[in-house]
Amino acid sequence: GAGVSQSPSNKVTEKGKDVELRCDPISGHTALYWYRQSLGQGLEFLIYFQGNSAPDKSGLPSDRFSAERTGGSVSTLTIQRTQQEDSAVYLCASSLDGTGGFGGNTIYFGEGSWLTVV
Amino acid sequence: SQKIEQNSEALNIQEGKTATLTCNYTNYSPAYLQWYRQDPGRGPVFLLLIRENEKEKRKERLKVTFDTTLKQSLFHITASQPADSATYLCALLYTGFQKLVFGTGTRLLVSP
């Protein structure tokens, strides 16, 4: 597609339920990122996928959070047993390749999935 | 750990003036720094990138400076317009890491 696509755009869930958030990166982009943005806060890094390399999961806040990327394209972020503090906008982004190195490729963000845990 | 500071208070300026936003960081200098624009309810949009060996970068009405001695980047919007009103985020990439670290952003309000 033309840009990074995320679904659902809005999700209200009950505390304790599991949720899945989906990200379709720009075609051909090998790097994919998940960030979280709480109200009035900056972007908090969650996880980074680059090609076939092992993902960098260093930003996942707890073991309730997991993500996978199938076929080097679509990614799913799963939050198990959701808590109210999980309420935030979950932003997915992709770039042509990793942001490391001299290239510094532009990262393109989706519009986010707004998660509210009640 | 890396710390990035952006003014949390909104910057209010009049149309036509130059807006200057500040991004300060601690610890060691990043390999490069990016500026993003974020409108309410939208994802961030990339604006400019500046590398550690560059002092200044320009793009149309935008100018970014990078001072590794002061550990600071300045983001300027000249001849500002009400349409420039948004939150502006700086993001840093450190050598050896593969992810951008974002500041909390500064909200810019340009009045007609």
C-alpha cells in the first residue's frame, strides 16, 4: 500500500482481555518498529524487526506484550491480560532498512491504534 | 540511559515570525538526529535528518542545527503559518543501537 496501515484504529477492551494490533508496513520495507505513546507523552520504543534477524525486544514493558512478524511483512502486537495502564496509542512504523548505519533511512509511521482498557 | 529534553510548554508565536524549538540531550552524542511533526490523532511525519558531522540542514522554510558541544539541536520554521501548528518531536539514534529515541515533543501554536 501507499503507507503504513494499522488496524484496528480504535479498540476498547475490558481489563484482563487479550488484544491484537495489526500493522501492514510499506511494501519492500524490511525494518518494522512498534512504539507506544501515552497521552501527552513521547514515543516509547517497544520492539524492532529487521529482515530475518532476531527482533530487538528490549522495549517490551512486560511479558504480557509480544509481537511477531510473519513472512517479513505484516506484524501483530499482542497484549495479554490487558491492564488500564496499557491504554495508549500503539504506533507502527517501517523503513527501507534499519536506521543504523550511515543511511539513516526515513521512518514512516502509521496512524496508530488507539487502545482503551476499561 | 539516553535522555532527551524538549520544552513541554507550548510555544505561541505570530504568523510570519520564526519559530525556534529546542532539543537537548544528555550523555554521548547520537549518530544522527531527526525531527518529526505530529498532528493531533495522527502518527508522526518525518521532516529532517541531520548527522553528527553536520552543523546545519535546510529544507524549504525549515532549518535544523546540531551542536554536539552544547548537546543541542535547534529546529527553526521561518515565515511561520497557522498550518505549522502541531507538535514537533526530535528523535536521536545512537551508534550501536537500532532504534530511535524520541523526546516528548513541543507543541507549536501559530496565530494568524
